[in-house]
Amino acid sequence: MNALANILIVEDDTSIALLLQYNLEKKGYKVDVAGNYADALTYIQNNSYSALILDWNLPGGTGLDICRYIRGREGISALAVIMLTARGEELDEISAFDVGVDDFITKPFSIDTLLLRLKAVLRRSSFTSKVKNEVLQFEDIAFNMLEHRVYRGERLLNLGPTEYKILEYFLRNPKKVFSREELLNAVWGENMNVEIRTVDVHILRLRKELNAGGERDIIRTIRSAGYALDVQ
């Protein structure tokens, strides 16, 4: 996978950018580096990437704005995004997940942890390249696995890689109740150091997009148990 993975680092701290670039290229990734908001958009518009490692505060704009740009454009909306930032408050993390980041890492950080988390988001975002021409359905939801498109009725949904993976897991197990720990292990992996509240944030994003057209909510929250794809 690494030989095919192109990574864009968006980071205005040169020392951190060089550290990331060195370690990623050492692992076999192809890496570009942008030091500000405008350059990042230029790279995204003119190249094809597998993932972004994205700082929050940038000259000329923010990482949140870049993530919003990506999620709003067909063809790149499923691009994996890791936010790497010194902002470590819970509200910062929630804000980042709310605009569509797939993972959130605070500075200072362990390069080994970042590489592990990058590998995980790439695995989640690229799973459709290995699937058959299969359509998963429940109620009015249709997930075309080969095309990597999800419809609710006639409406095309705009989901990030993690939301796609959660929805696929639900669609393969409709009406079954999953605890947050089970979803965490199934989507992120058993060895990933990810907080339980991350599951809730991504469920919230998935639910928001599923219901954006005024449809009924079909993700059921079971108090003290978890979540299920089910009619209310």
C-alpha cells in the first residue's frame, strides 16, 4: 500500500514538516509539503492524494477550512484527513471531527503513533478497492461498494472515510446493537489508542448526513448499550 500512498503534509512549522516528511518517506510514502493555506489548496487541486496530515492554524486560513473544502467536493470528499495540532481541548477535537477529520492527534506527538494512525485511516479509506460490485441495502439506504457511493432514496450522501466504514458495518449487521467498544475495534482496530467519545462524534456526523434531507432517523441509540441501524 505504501508505494501507492501519496501524502500531503500541511504544516507551517518547518521542523515538524521535515520530521514528518523524513519519517513518511523512510516508510515508502510519497510526500508533498505545504506551509500555508493557499499552497495546500493548490496541491489538493492539482494532485491526487491518499491522505492529508493537517495542522489547524495556518497562514492564510485554517485546517478546518481545508477539511470543509475537501468534504464538499465530489471526487476528493472521501480523502483521509488526520488533524495534527497543538489545540487539545475537547471542544477543539469535537469541532475537528464535526467538519470531517478522520483522526485527531495533539502535539507534542509520537511519530510511531502517528504512523500507526495514518496506516489505519488509509486502510479505512481504501477498503472499497478490494470489494466486489456489491450493493448493501437497508430501508431506503443503498451503499454501492464498487462505486463507493451511498444513497438515501435519490439523495447522494457526502461521507468521510470513517463514516463510510461505520455505515458499512451497520449495513452488514442491521438491527444488531453494537457497543462503542465493538464499533471502535471494528472500525479503528483493536490496537488503536482512540478515545471512546470519538465513536460518538462520528456517529453524530453519520446521523447528520443520513437525515440531512429530513428523513427519519434510523440509527437507534440504546442507553448504556450502544448503537444499532434500525427503525425507530
